Amino acid sequence: MKVNIEIECEPAEARAFLGLPNVEPLNDHLVSEMKRRMDENMSAMKPEELMKNWTSFGMQAQDQFRKLMETAAANAKT
């Protein structure tokens, strides 16, 4: 037997019916805090700063990968 039940209600009504807490104030607070932090750190999003961070990380990653390959090649010979 298959039974389908359709309930039409708003999300707030469903939360109240199921006894779930209203998290709208918490969500509003988190969103406002994220906006504030983004505004404070907007200078880090400049293309020059992004490229500086990415290239410094990229060089380290390339060196680590090269060392890994050298070690693997040396171990394969033995």
C-alpha cells in the first residue's frame, strides 16, 4: 500500500508544527557578521593581492611535488 500526503504550509509553520526552533535571528546575525568580515577584508580580494598569495603557494607546491617525484624516482631505482 502506498499513501501520499501533501501538506501546504510555510517553512515557519512547518518548524512550529514539528517543534523545531526558530533560527532566523541566529541566521541574520551570522549573515551580518559575514558581511562585516568581508567588508573588513576587501583589500585582500584585490587582484594584485590574490596573485601574490597564489604564486607564493604555487611555488612551494611545485617544489614539494618535484621533491616527491625525485624521491619516488630514487626509490624506484633501488
